[in-house]
Amino acid sequence: REFMFQRVYLYDETRHEAERGKRVVKYLFEHFRRFPAGISAGFSLTGDPVERQAADYVSGMTDRYAIRLARELGCPDANGWDV
């Protein structure tokens, strides 16, 4: 348990990467909130608020797809991340 806290949970690099991942997810959420036409059909119920649609769409992405898409959309935090 102590090893996990020292080497994984509290490790600076791990925390840095986790924060970077959060920024990528937020970037994608904000993008699709502003441009809901880019959301593929079938990710939310008809009539759901745009925020719910964006959240459902982003939460269904794999890590690889999310990073690749964020990179294509210009998210600086997605650059240099190979997964």
C-alpha cells in the first residue's frame, strides 16, 4: 500500500499526467458543447441538453481516440502523448 502511494498515487509525474488528461477531456467537452453538430448520432436521448450530449459523447471515447481527436482539434495538451 505504501509503495502504491509513493510510486503511483502521489508520484509527481502521475499527477501531472492525470491533470493533463483532465485538460484534454475538458477541451473536448467544451468543443462539443460549442459545436454540437460534431456529435455522432445516438450518444444521447433526443432533447437532452447540449451539455449532456457533449458529456455522453466524450465519455464514450477511448483514450486513443480522444487524444487523437483533441490533437486534430488543436488541444496543446494532446501533443506528444503516445497511447
